[in-house]
Amino acid sequence: MADTTTLDKEELRTFVADVLDVDEADLTDDADFVKTLGVDSLMALEVMVVLEKKYGVKLDEREMKDITCLRKVHDLLVAKLAK
């Protein structure tokens, strides 16, 4: 499990950009996965699955719908890992 005190946003950015097959420079903190980056629902689901595995967390359907940008992914993971 990841260290709960320091979830490196740049490491997360690299990881998510790789899964989404987008350039890290395009994956800004507030770039909307669907509207800005053209991510489809299948790719978004893949991100959630790999995040669950990598960080040992469980994301419910509501949380998955709320995750629309890197900032929200980071904030959710920080909250989940703090529990």
C-alpha cells in the first residue's frame, strides 16, 4: 500500500497519463478526462481498476463518476489512504 502521508501527484500524473495514453503535459490538474482529453468510459473504468490495484483501495460507482480530473483523483486517493 502507498504511503498515506505523501501521495506524489507527479507520480500519479505519470501513472494516469500512461494508463490513458495521453501526454503528461496535457494531463494538468484540472484537465477534464472526458471533455478535454477525450477519455471514453471504458478508459476511465480502466484507470479506476488500476488505481484500486496500485493503491489498495476500493472505489464505488459514485466515486468513479466524481473523478473527472487529476486533482479529484489525487484528493480521493489521499482521503481513502488516510482511513
